[in-house]
Amino acid sequence: GERRISNKYVTIFFGKLINKKNNKLNISFVTKKKIGNAVKRNKIKRRLRNIVNDAVKNINLRFSYSYLVIAKPTMLNNEYIIIKETIFRDLEKII
């Protein structure tokens, strides 16, 4: 089944994928229209991609899972390090 974990910056939905080749992370990012214009939404997606790329290198992410990361407007805050730490912490909880 699909489960989710939420923090101040994102909601992460995740679920096991059946018969998935475990060599690539299956992850999608959603930035809703109401968050802001395209420039802002692209900035958020770029941030999330960077965070996830780092997460792949640093923590043991489950490649057998599929992830959906839904951004909240707080992603635009200028506290990148804190955002990253928060998301890392939650990704680590996904077992």
C-alpha cells in the first residue's frame, strides 16, 4: 500500500513497486500551481532534485520503492540546509 510521511516542506508518498529493477530511483516531484510562478516551481524542483541526489549518495534509500514528493510553499524559504536535513531525516525513516 501507499504510505506517506510529512514535514514542514514536503509530503512524501511512497510504496513498494512490484518487480522493479533496483538500479534506479523512481521518484517524482510535484509543485502545485498555487505555489507560485514557473520560475519558483522550477527552483523548488531543482532544490528537491539536488537534495534527493545527495540522499542517494549518503543514505540508504530504498530503490524498490516509488516516491512522490509534493512540495509545500515553505520550500521557497532561504534555509536550504535545514530543508535538506529535514527531508533527509524523513527519507531515512522510510524502511
